[in-house]
Amino acid sequence: MKQRYVFVLAALLTAIGTAVFFYKWQVLGFPLTENQERPVWTIEAAVSFDSGPGSIKAQLRIPTLTPGFRMLNENSVSRGYGYGTPFGDDGRIAEWTTRRADGEQTVYYRVSVYEDNSVDESDTTPPFPPMPVIKEPLNTAIQVLVEYARERSADTASLTSEVLRRLNDPSRDANVDLILSEVSNEADFVAVVSTILASARIPARVVHGFPLSERLRSADPVSWLEVHDGDRWLYFNPVTGEQTLPKRFLVWWRGNEPLVNVEGGSNVHVEFAIQENHIDAVAIAETQSEKRGSSAIDFSLYSLPIRTQAVYGVLLMIPIGAFVMVIMRNIIGVDAFGTFMPVLIALAFRETKLLWGLILFTLLVTLGLTIRFLLEKLRLLLVPRLASVLIVVVMLMLTISMVSHRLGLEMGLSVALFPMVIISMTIERMSVVWEERGPVDAIRAGVGSMIVAVVAYMFMVMPWLEHLMFTFPELLLVLLALVMLVGRYTGYRLTELRRFQELVKS
């Protein structure tokens, strides 16, 4: 196959693997690091009222557009009530209905949200608001204030800030006193500001929400001002006029309509409570994937049984060790026994730990090689000789475990984790090289195998890399593309540069 075909295939594999990776990371929110937790806030609204007897229809305004946040889940607790979340004029409404209710009633709405700065849920550009119908002399006072602010501003944002500054100025004039004469609370104040801005043909509305904190047994909604400058919605502090939004401000509802409306009930009261929890980021990503109807979670390793996940958590690190083997062999030029023997030894090092693994493996190979030379005098055929070495290796592993246990060295028991077939083949291969090319080449290949195993082990025990491969197994396509590219490399290896240094000089 021509080299350009290899490059095209490698590019295609990289593109597919990278695209799936970015989709799961950026869109579904799968974390790049392990044990990553994200704060999740649960806001509960308890609507209490006295009923009938008779039919009840209770409506509570609930979050619709939540810039900076993403909804994880929502539910309602209401015994004997029908429940739905229809859309009203200004957003979604939680609606409870029943044919008959008597006495004190309480229904609950609960929503969980988590912070996501990539979410920019905003309305489309609104039309210019119609001129509000305002009676005199209030209309004249508003027009004077608008002209005053317009002369001292350059755009929508500065005009809004100037209006708010003027209304909050302690030394206010008669026009401001008239405008604020019927304002009794913060929500009324913001509603008046939105009316003033409507007179200037600027879209504005009241925003009600909560600055989220760790835990509040009782929380009251805060009113803020939202103004459209022609491109986007801007938020303003109604008291200071500063263009800002409280930290972690969750928008609950917009507009001047009341928060709750109960038909057939009286003494209506709403209480809010906020609680912060920390949930595993993978669990959040799985929930979002299900809500989106994405099939990514169906093909995720997290959908497998726990025992199977543990197995693949180890198996997925073998390609990492194989890639290290390819680099060490084809680029650096380290000589080793076999192709994947160092990778399997590195896999055993994960259980025995590096130092004890090196000691036990060296001891096994040394003793096995000694016995192999003794068997050479028997002139056995190949298969019986390999079977004999295998039996000897098992006996050596048993002996080392028993002796180490008697000496109180429990780490010696982990020698059984080494793949005995690989050790047997290593002993046989090393003895053949010893006989054919001498002890120097045999020892060099043995040391090279240990070096490759150590380097592979260092990569295979990285927790973040193990998490990355388990969460994003599509990265194996990128790894495959890299192996294919290295496989086409025919240049000098690093160890060969020293061998041919004299030729370069000449």
C-alpha cells in the first residue's frame, strides 16, 4: 500500500476518534480527570394554601432559561394532584390540579441544577416595546428623566445605568419622587424601571432568581433588571446601576407576573430552600446523555457491569504499553525479547509494584535460566524442553512464595501474578540467544526487555491516563493512527546514530 494511503487512513481514524472525544467532553460533559465532582444545587419550592372545599388549580412559575446553569432533573411531590409543566406567556409553569381538596394544602416543586458556563440560553431579539400608556403628570416626569439620562449616555447600557443612578440618588427631585411614589418593594422598583426604559423604546424586564450558596433553609427571590441592547441581554443591579449579575445567580422567572397563582385557594404562601451537594461528574454526564437521547451512553463502558468495568479498566491500558513498546523498539531501538512480553510484564508490575516486580522477575529468570542450561545436557526436543521449563517455572514460583511467606515477606506471594508462559518463553529465548550470539547479546536483550517493561509500567499506572482511556475509549483510534504512522518509519533509530557516527563524520 502506498504511503499516502496510510496517511489518509491515519488522518481518518484520528478525525473520528477526536470528534467523538470532543462530543463526549464538551457536549455531554464527561470529565477529563478521575474522581471529579461538581456542585449541584437543589432548590425546593413549597406552595402552601387553604382550600375549599372545591377544585384547586395552582400555578407556580419555574425556571425556563437559565444562563450559566444546566438543569439536571426536576420533580414534584403532590399527593392527589395532577401535575404538568405547560408553557405560559413568560415561560414554564408548574401546574397542580384536583377536583376536590379541603383544608391546608402543600405541594412541592424541586429542581437540581449545576453550573455550566458554556450554556448561553437567551431569548431571540425582542421587538421594540410599544409606548406605555401613562397618565399625567407621571408621563411627563418619566419623559424628563429619560431625556436627562439620554443626554448623559452613549448607548443602552450607559442609559440604563444613568436611570438607575438617578432613581437611587438620595437627593432626588420632584420628578423622581413622583415616579417612586407607589414603589413598596424591590420588585415594584424594577418594574417601574422597565416601564421607564419602555418609554425610551428599550426592551427591559424584571428577572427574579437566587444567588446560590451552600445551604439556605429559607431563601427569598431577588429581583434584577434585564435589558436588551440590540445584540444580547444585559443584567443590571437595580440598586447600584452596575452592569453585573450576582455570582451563581439562577434565574427562576422573568416578568411582572406574580410567582404563584392559586384558583380556589386562599392564604397562599411560597417558601424556598436551597441545598448544595457534590455529585460525580460522570453521573451528571450520563444523566445529560439520557436526557438528550444520545446513544453515547449506551456504548459507554460505564453501562457495563461493575466487574466487567474493572476488567476493561486493566485491558485498556495494554494498548498504551504496546504503543510504548513500538516507540522504544522502532524509534529508540531498544532490543527486547518478544513483541509483547515486556507489556505483559509491565501489567504484572501493576500488582506487584515496580521494585518487588523487578526483583522477583529477575530472580525467576535467573533461576530458570540456570535450570534451562542444566536441561540442555539432556538433549530434549523443543516441545518437551519448553514443557519442562514451564514446569520448572511453576515450581520456582511456588518455592519463592512459600519461602517468602515463611520469612514474613508477603510481597513474595505476588510472584504468582507473573504470566508463567511468558516467563518460560523468555527463559527459552534468552538461552537460545546466549548459545547463538553469546551472553552479551542475551543480557542486553534481557535488560532491554526490563527497560521497556519499566517505561510501559510508568505509563500504565497513571490514574488520569487510565481514566481517560476508560471514559473515552475512542482515543484508541488515535492511538492506532499513531502506531500506523510509526510503522511506516524507516529512518535511523536513536541507538543506531552512535553506531553509524563514524560514517556521518566521513
